Amino acid sequence: MSTIVTLWSRIPRVVRQLAVGGLATVVDTVVLVATLWAWALSPGVAAVLGCLAGGVVNFGVTRAWVFAAADRAWVPQAARYAVVVVGGGALVSGAAVAALCAAGLPVLAAKAVAVVVTMLAWTYPMSARVVFAAPPPAARDPGRVAPACG
């Protein structure tokens, strides 16, 4: 089992994020299509709901596999993820889908474009820099004392 884990961990982080993003996108798209069909929601609103559902899947797998951040407290990560990645990503994705549909693109084509734009321009950078970033060295080493001012 550890050999498999070692092999998986050798895959570049951005590639792992893309794979996890693919899984989350499947969930996202199923929710998008289901809400359009079952509730006749507007494409923008359905895209937001899909993004929120995909975000739950994305958080768990990204935390454990992409950023190996499972050793840190999950509640603060989940809070940052909810606000930064899911909230921001839902708005970016919803706005992109709504705009692309208004421009005449079919909803699934608009969603496909929005997924790529959102992942590359928002989700991955914000996950790496804000959500799952390692704490600063002083915060990681409780025995280390920060230098005094003045």
C-alpha cells in the first residue's frame, strides 16, 4: 500500500489537482444538469449549486491527496475553503456560465469553459496560497520565539 501512496505522491501537485478537479466536476455537472431538469433553475443558479456540491468532494480529496494537509486542523481549512474556493469559485463559475450562455453558448459548453477558467485562475492558486498553505515557520515550531521588536 505504501508503494502505491508513494507513486501517487510523485505525480505533480497541479496534475493531482486537475484529477481531483475532474472528479469534482463530474459531481458539479450532475448537480447542474439535475437542477436544470428537476427544478428548471436558471443556468447561473444551477451552476452555483453544482459548484457547491463539487466543492465538498474537492475539499476532502484535495486536502488529503493534493496538498497532504491532513496533519493540520481541518476546521480552519474548511472555513477558508468554503469562503475562498467554493464561494469565490461558485461566483466565478456562475458568472462565467451565465455570461457564456447569454452569449449563445449551450449550457454544458459554457460549463466546460467555466471549469477550466475557474480551476486555473482561481481554485488552484487560492488553494495553494490560502487554503492549504503551510503555516509560517514560527507557527510550526512552538519552541521558536519570534524576535522582539526594537
